[in-house]
Amino acid sequence: MADRTPQSAILAASKRSGDGRNPQLTKLVPALLDWFSANARDLPWRRTRDPYAIWVSEIMLQQTQVKTVIPYWTRWMQELPTIEAVAKASPAKIHKLWEGLGYYSRVRNLQKAARQIVADCRRRGDESLTKTKSETPSAFAQLRRDKHVVSYKFPDNYDDVLALPGIGRYTAGAICSIAFNQPVPILDGNVIRVLTRVFGIGENPREKKTNAQLWQLAAELVAFTGGARLRRAQISIAGDPATGKGSNGSTESRPTKNTNCSSLNQSIMELGALICTPRNPQCLVCPVKKLCVAYRENRVAALPNLGQRTATTARRFTAFVIERNGKFLVRQRPAGVVNAHLWEFPNTEFNGANAKDAFKSIFGFRPPALKPFYTVKHSITRYRITLEAWRVSFGGASSARPHDKMGCRGPSSAAPIFSGRRMEIPPSGKWLTPAQMSRLAFTAAHKKLASAATDCILFGP
């Protein structure tokens, strides 16, 4: 059977009953809400309506599984329980708390947004020392310990949330609907999967037209849940996929008195995460299978139609674990590159060459001997990366100044001599002990190298 176009599918789903209500929504929405009420996972950020806590969870959950996020979120909220705490935190602290989650621009944007919120509140004089019902238990504890902590209000207007660094249309909608119960639509991978299957949409959801129509469906669902007819201004929220603004420029939505909007958006995401999964969906126990076009037409496996997958690309890197008297040479990645500001061992992408040539490309000369040390295989987006590490050892005094607690490189005269050549340490390089390295945020692959290097110090090669 040929796939229906998104427009025809939406029109078919939008035929109104006599009172103007969408008959499919009158069945779909209650089924989703009832199922979510009985089956929602007990996640820590669902125990609060604090928009700050929900914001942090949403940023962490971007391209990251829930089971991975839970301990990170818990630790973050303990260490940085308020917006002000994030704004004041050092870059080293926020990167260390984020270490292992990847996509580190997320945490830098989160801090930029926190600083913007603090600045906006101070400019308006909107600061408070009073605890509110929305604050998390950890924030309560912090406020009890420190009476001088100032509470800064997270914005509750969709436009203001969308304007914050690092917050796009989906995240703004998630925060406004979950924290403030506003009838604002959301559209992530889980929601796309549920909507394309339930409504039988066979076109690629990444295409602009189809994506806009999916936003329209999501807007209609959450607005219906809010208990009111969909106003033109609310429908127009789905207008511009890039900005989230409608044709009239409005993105404002008003909260309702119940929590149905919050629960509805979460129910669709939860259904996609637990039941309507990408592979092996549990259709037989799905609460909306009777309403699902894909289930009825045996097209579940074919939807969503995401087109041909991008081919993977293999990349190889060579790294050097250089040790001298219990200290290792590491360097900090510069701003403006992938994994900016994180730490790593000296390395280079050097396909088709041996390790000595790779060493020379970094330090300017070929070492007499290298020992194979450790191999890490990992993936970043479409890249399949192999990192081969080699160990290099020096004798003699450390190049770090004795009084430098962070092991900063000493004067050039203290640089180690290797095979008659003086090694030049990169400007961002430091000689650090394992204990000092443990306080810094490393990229995921190089964190494994650091752990292996520490084991060599403690237990021998």
C-alpha cells in the first residue's frame, strides 16, 4: 500500500466531529495520559517542578541515554544547586562535572545562559533570598547552609527561554511545558517516531515541510490537552523550524490550571523511549495501538522514514603517554575546536605513518624507541575512531617547578633531554601527577589513557 503524504495524513486525522473537536485526539490524548500515569519512570528530575532542575536534565539528555544522565544530574544538582552557583562556577568545575557526557559545548552554553539569567535578574532587581516551592531539596539544603545565596528566577516566557544560549525550540518547549505546564509543543526523536507511526506519515521527517507538519501535530496535541480550542496564534508556533516563531511572530502560550500539558508531552516521549522504540517496538502492549496507522497497516518497521543513513568514516589517531618521575605530559585543547578546554595526551591524526613519524610531527624529532601502551576505540557522530597510544619515559628531574602546585612547565632549560634533543613542551602543556590529572576534565578516550597511566605508576608496567 502506498504511503499517504504527510498533508493527507494530517487532514485525515483532523476531521472534526460536530463540536469541532478532533475525534482521534479525543481518544489518543486520554490513552496517553492514562498510560503515563501508570507507567512513568521514577526519574529524579520528575520529582520537582523547579525549571532549573528540569533545564539541566533536558540539556544532559540531548543525545544521551537516561541511565547515563541520572548520576550526572544528581551530582550536578548537589554541587551546583542554584542558577547562581552555575554562573559562579569555574570552567574547570563545570567541565569536570560534565566529564564523560560528551558534546561539551552544551555545558559551556548552560553556564552562559545561567550568567545571562543572573544578569537579567539583577538588571530588573528580580532577586530573592526566599525559598520557593519549586526549588529542589538540594537547593533547600544549600540555602539553609548559606543564608547569603540569592535565588534567581528562571524565565517562564517561551520567547525568553528560547533566547538563552544553548536552548533550541525543543528544549524551550520541554522546559515550558514540563516546568510551567504551558501548552507548548515538543518534537524530539521519540516524539517523531510516535507521531509518524500513529498518524502513518511516510515522508522523511527531516525534510522541512514534513518537519513543520509534525510540529503542527505536536502543537495540536498539547493544545487539545490544555482543554481549549487551538487558537491561530498557538498553531503558528509551528511556523519557522529554525526559530520556533510563527508567521505572526508570536510564541507566547499561557499555562493552564492542571498538569495535563506537562504530562502529555512527557507521555509521548516516554512511549517512544519504552514502547515505540526504534527496533523491536512492543506494539502488543502499546496503549494506542488501536489508533496507530502504522500498526494497522503493518508499516511500523518502515517508520519513521529517515532516508539513507550517513556512511561511517574511520579515523586513526596516535597518542603519546610521556612519563617522567611520576608525572605525565598533558595539554589542554584550545577554544573553538571539538572538546575545547578539555585535557588530553599529546596526539595527532596520522594515517598511514608509523608512531615515530607521528611523534616527530608533534615534537620535531624521531624518538629512538616507543613502547605500545593502550588502544581505545570509540565513536563520535559518524566517525569510528581508533586511538593508539605509545609510552615514552624520561629519567632525571621533573620539568615542573617545585612550587607549582599544578605542575606547570618550568623554564626551557628544565625541559627533558631525549636522545640528545631537548623536548619542546607545547604552550598548553603541563607535567602532572595522576592526582593532579584526576581533578581535570579529560576527553573520554584520554580519560581511559590517564587511568591506564595511573595504574602503571601504582602497579608497574
